Amino acid sequence: MRSPPSQPDAPVRFWRIAVMTAFTQRGHCLPVKPIVIGKMEERTLNRADLADRTRAELHAPYERQLAPLGHRAMSELSPNLGEYILDIGCGTGQTSVELGEKVGSTGEVLGIDVAPAVLEVAAEKAKSCARVRFVQADAQVYPFEPGLYDAAFSRFGVMFFTDPVAAFINIRRALKAGGRIAFVCWRSLEENELDTVPLQAACPYLPPQLEDPSSAPPFSFSKADKIRDTLSAAGFAGIEISAHNEEVGSGDLDSMLELTLRVGSLGKIVRENPSVRPLVLRPVKEALVARDGPKGPQLNAATWVVKARSLT
Ligand SMILES: C[S@@+](CC[C@H](N)C(=O)[O-])C[C@H]1O[C@@H](n2cnc3c(N)ncnc32)[C@H](O)[C@@H]1O
């Protein structure tokens, strides 16, 4: 199997070349059609529920992996005592609690997420934080109190909107004039070893017809121009977008293996096609053993750290 391209921005996509080549060499069909399981709405709901429950169950290793990436964006936000802050797509609430510590007893944090299972974990985590609360809703349309918040934050929670401009307009309206936003999101799949290393190892054993994981929703902001255009159209200014690379892991080998097989690009495939798990377990474990060290296996995360200010 080929290695991923050495140039991160190489125009030839890793998935199309490396992964699809492996499929054709092994006589698989080309992955031109999505797997169809029942009606589209049912499929979307069921898959979303499964993803939600999995992230709730694996919240500790998942949050361990994402923590340093979120901290990078949080330092750009620079939250202060007494501030009111939104945590968009707050998931299991680790960042909401951290923001709560920064704003103290005179500030407030509102974590918003569409998914009920993760919010149960978040509520438990924040039960002693009087100034952190959660709402289960779509941040694209939720009627936030206008002009109440000093800042909005997100760790990988802003790439899933059906209408990103409308969503960021809705978030901006919740901010005070000049209010800040900072978030971290993924660059391309091809640049993320967190995805490419397990996918390459598992590739020969994956089902023949798959959706292209590099165009999945988590990568919808993989191009900086799209982020800039979206924020600008939504009324943000002073937009700064920096590439940030960092090797991350979720703990020891077993923890990283379990997370990789249930969350992320390969995790989604295995979750939705459980029969491949016994086939990919060994090759993925070997790939992670090759990256093991004192902190457990570490793989590069390629992200954008974004900050901006509301114009009004
Ligand atoms: C990749 S997870 C990140 C969760 C959390 N921020 C963290 O870092 O642990 C993305 C989260 O965004 C949530 N989400 C997706 N679309 C959303 C929307 N329109 N409104 C609110 N939350 C949303 C998902 O339910 C999920 O919990």
C-alpha cells in the first residue's frame, strides 16, 4: 500500500489514490455509492444516535485526545472572570467545565448540543458548577438571548451545520457588539494521521462500497477559504485562521485502539459495519504499536485554530 502524500496540500487526495487503489487491486468495487440501510432519514438518525452514544461511553479517552487541541483555541479566546460564554457543540462538557472555571462565579457558560446522550455525561460532569448549564438544541436555530454573551467557543462542534452562514449569524446575534469567537476544527483527512494511519492499516479489510470519509461532515471546514467566507458572510471581522499540528493520543495502546475502532473516520466505518472489527483489529493494532511510546501511541492532528470578532 502507498504512503500518504508527503505534501499536506497535494492536490491528489489520499483517499482516492491510496485507499481506492488498494480496493481495486484487491478486486473490490469502487466506492462510488453509499451504503444504503433503509430510508435516508432513518439511516441518518440511527447513525447519529450510535455516534452520540459511542462518544458518551468513550468520553474519557476521547476528551484526553482532544484536550490539547481545545486548549489551543481556548487560549486564543482568552476567557475572563465574569464573562458569559457559549460552548457550541459542547458534547460531554469538558470544555464547558473548563470555561466555567475561567469565568468564575460571576460569569456563565451555556453549553449547547443536539445530542442527548453526550449531554447526560456533561450534566453529570458539571453538577458542582453552578454557573455552567446545558441546552439540548441545534445551535443553528436556537433562540439565544440576543447580545448577552461576551464570547463563543467550540472544540470541533461547528462543522456540522446544514447552513453554516445561518448558524454563525445566529451565534453572532447572541454576542455583544465586538464579541469574540474562537474554535478549532479539522483540516483535511489527508493531513490527519489520526485518520490516515488507521484507515491505511484497515483498508484491505473494509467493505467494498463506502462513502468517501474525506468528504464527511467533520472535514467540512478543511479549507481555510470556506471558514473565512462563512464567518465574513455571517458578520464577523478580524478573522485569523492558523494551522496547528500536534501529536495527540488517548492514553495507552488499548485505549487508543478502542477509540480508533469506534470514533473518528475508521471508527465510523467499524461502528456502522461491526463485522469488519475482527478483521481490522490486528492490522490497526500493529499500526498503533509502531507509534507507541511513553505517552502511548501519538498521531498528528492537523487543525485550524480560528478567531474572529462580531462586527456589530
Ligand atoms: C466532534 S463532537 C465534539 C464535542 C465536544 N465539543 C468535544 O470537543 O468533546 C461535535 C459535537 O457537535 C454536536 N453538534 C453537531 N451539530 C450541532 C448543532 N447543529 N448544534 C449543536 N450541536 C451540534 C454533536 O452532537 C457533537 O456532540
